[in-house]
Amino acid sequence: MEIRIVLALCVVLCGALCGKSLSDSARRRAETLGSIIEAVRRLRVRMTGMFEPVQSALQHADSPLFIAVADGMKGGRSAGEAWEIVRDKAGRRGGPAEYLLKEDRQALTELFTDLGQSGREEQDLLLGGVLQALEALHTTALAKAGEANRLYMTLGLLIGLMLALIVI
Amino acid sequence: MDVDFVFRIAGIGVIVTVIAQLLTRAGRDDIAMLATLSGLLIVLLMVVNQISDFFTSVRSLFSL
Amino acid sequence: MILKVAALCVAVAMICSALRLQRPEMATAVSLAAGLAALTLLYGEISRATRWVDAFRELTRGDEDLSTAVLKAAGIAVVAELGGQLCTDAGEMALAGRVALASRVAMLSLCAPMLAELSQLLRSALS
């Protein structure tokens, strides 16, 4: 009898953990957006405060995605062209933009298209606007991650309980 | 058949109801419908065996 | 025995009343399972009752057909009652009516040879 109860508890726990892992993508999206926001802040400081060139600033923004774009700029390409090349690869499994949604990539496209294409003040405005947009996306991503985490964990728990009832 | 079986089915019914409610609240009505149908299928599969045993025993008892 | 069956049915009735609000089909399945469980609990008592047919057989002086017919009729009644009530619980009154009709037809076909024998007996008695 005790073994059955222990087994049932194990099944329920496994269900909850499976549910938690399913909600992983929502959490990773929020984390990725958070790190991109930090990188854009560093980029803003380097470009508008320290007058660093775009490619160098992207290299030092401490973000795998921005470093990939900086590498793509070798050979004289603009940030926008480099982003077009890097975007699909970065969005694949294991890439730095794997968990980003369409609207997140749209915000990044708007950033890279105009990056380094105008004067200091316009670049400051551009980076400020993109930061605002990314922060709004980050807030909704955090809310959705919390919601998804609760939903999938509860669903996993309930399905584990059901399996325990059926099998044990 | 023991009485535990009945409460097992009742437990599954309650869990399926809660799952369907959760999914409906999360806006996934189609998955909620699938969950309800799956739960019903599982319960019916469990009950069908018992029905078959019951009718076999009635048949033998009453020589039908 | 009766306490067990009553307790089981009351407990399941309360569960079903809660389930019926959200998932009526689940409530039907649960009440079906409970009905079967209750009848299984009663199995011992029912099988004891069917042994009374042996006493009835003694009275009919070895008329096997008669005692078998009585037993079969009882079985048909039990099955029809269960099926009909389950259909009614599920809200399918028409289906419950079909089950009742089927049980009447089955009992009639069971009694037909006896009715034929009876009418022949009456005819021979009257002629």
C-alpha cells in the first residue's frame, strides 16, 4: 500500500515537472528579451556616450546576438544587412534568438535597419525608442511566462494525478 | 470489481473537469474539448470491461 | 450489505451532482460504474435468491422449462431495469423506452411456447 502511494506521488511529481519544462519557452523568451535590453543599454552608452563605431559597440555589448551581427558586418556590410543574414540562423534551435517571437524580431529589425545610419542625436532617439518597445515586450513576456508556468505546472500535476489513478 | 474502482472513475471525472476548466479559462477551448473527450474515452474503456464482466455473470446466473 | 450499497450510492450521487454541472457525460459514466459496483456487491444475495428457483422446481415436479423461464424472466427484468434507468439518468428517455420495449419483447418470446401450450390445453379442455 505504501509503495503504491509513493509511486503515485512520484508520477504526480513527474507530471508537474513535465509541465514546468513545457512552460520553459515562455520563460526563456522573457530572459532573452531581458538580456537584449541590457545589451541595447550598453550599446547606447558606447555609441552615444563614448562615440564608438557601430561594429565595435556591437562587439562589446556582451550579447551573443549582437556579436553575431557585428561579425556579419565584416566585409563592409551595414547593421541592417548583417541582421538580415544572421536573423534566420539565430532563430534556429540553439541560436541566441531561438525563443523570440515575431514581434520581438520586428523590434530588432527596426533597431538594426537604422543603426549607424544617422547622427548621434538620431541614434540616441532610435535606441531610446527601441528600448521602450523592448521593455514593453519584456513586461508582457514576463506576465505570459508566469501565467504559462502556473498553467502548465497545474496541468502537468493534474495529468500526473490522473495517470496515478488509472495505473496505480 | 471492488468499490475502489468507482471512486477511481469519480476521481478521473473530477480531474478531467478541472483540466477542462483550466484550459477554457486560458482560452484554449479546442484543447479543453480534446481533454474532455480523452477523459471520457479513458473512463468508458475502464467501464466497458466491467460491463462485460457484469453481463457475463448475469447471463450465467439467470441462464440467459 | 444494504448499508454498504446505500453508502456507496449516496456517496456517488453527491459526486455525480457536482460533476453534472460541468460534465454531465462524466456524471453518467460515474453513475454507471456505481450501478455496476452496487450490483456486484448484491451478487451474493441475488445468487442466493436464484437458489429459491430450485424449491420452485420441486413444486413444478421437474418441469425444467418452467423454472428456467422464470429465472430468465428475472434476469431480463434486472438487465432492462439497469439499462432503462441509466438511459433515463443520462436524459435519454426515448432510449430507456426502447430498452423497456426490448425487455417486453424478450419476455414475450420467452413465454410464447408456454402460451401456445396453455391455449392448446384450453382448447382440448373446451372441446
